[in-house]
Amino acid sequence: MTRLLRFLITDEQIIDSIREGDDSVLSYLYEKNVRMIMKYIIQNNGNEADAVVILQDALVIFWEKARKQDFVLKSKISTYLYAVAKKKWLQELTYRKKHTTLEQVHNNPDNSARIDDSMEENELTRIVEQCMKQLSVLCQKILTAFYYDEKSMREISKSLGLANEDVAKSKKYQCKKELEGLVKKAVE
């Protein structure tokens, strides 16, 4: 596959090439997605070697699925690979956390629970922060004011120009449910 053709190839053509057994498309997909996957893995407690392994796993999974005639791609290939890589990396982190915890218990039994809790809390905090950014500005302001600034519903309703405390409570409940849904989806 020449460099020029790589810029012109569509996702459908890639799937057709896979079904025809064209292995060169794998190196194309690797080159096209390695930076994105590497950035995600490194930002989430991994390194370049981890990223390479995870991307290779994601490519194998995609390759096997795409070879099936009934496979229907419902997103871009890069989105699909990112989702698979993210899921594989979260599984790997869970595996490492369990094994690291066991090693820590043997080496320092008094400190292992705190380290485990700290790792889990940091990851959850990062996920919540990312999900908060997906909420509307109003929801972000309400949840931040209530949970971080510890403001009363009366203060929140006044500062945000809401009709009264009941409206603020109702909106806070809706925003909290939306955030919970986003967090749940992110950790799956």
C-alpha cells in the first residue's frame, strides 16, 4: 500500500482488504493509531511498551471481527480501536493493581491497604473530572458549588439565578444522575 493510497483509503476499503487477507492493512492501522493509543496509555499510568502491546491486542481483536462477513462497523475504525484499547488497558490496570497489592502485602502489610485505596481514589477522581467536563455548564456549576464549595441550595439558587431552592435541588439531582451515568459508562 503506497503512502498516497493510505490517505485515500476508507474504513470500508480497510475492512474489504482484511476480508481479502491483506496483511499490509495491519501496519497501516498500527501507524495510524499508535500515537492516539500511546497518549491514552501513558496518561493512564502506562508506558510505550504497554501501548504497543495494547494496540496489537486491539488490532487482533478488530482483525478477527472484521474478517466475519456479518461484522458491521458502527463507528470509525480508530474509534473502535480506541474503545477496545481502553477496555483492555483498564483490565490490565485492574490485574496489575491486584497483583501489586498482593506483592505489597507481602513486603509491607501495614501500608498496602492505603496504597491500594490511594490508587483507586486517584483513578476515580480522574474519571469523575473527565465526566464533569461532559456536563452542561449549569450542571458543572451546581455540582461544584454543592460538593466542592459546600454551598447550600439557597446560595446556589441565588448565585445561579434559579427560581428557588426546590428548582436548584431538582436540577442538582438531575445533574448528579447524569454524572453517575457518565462515570458508570467510563469505568465499564
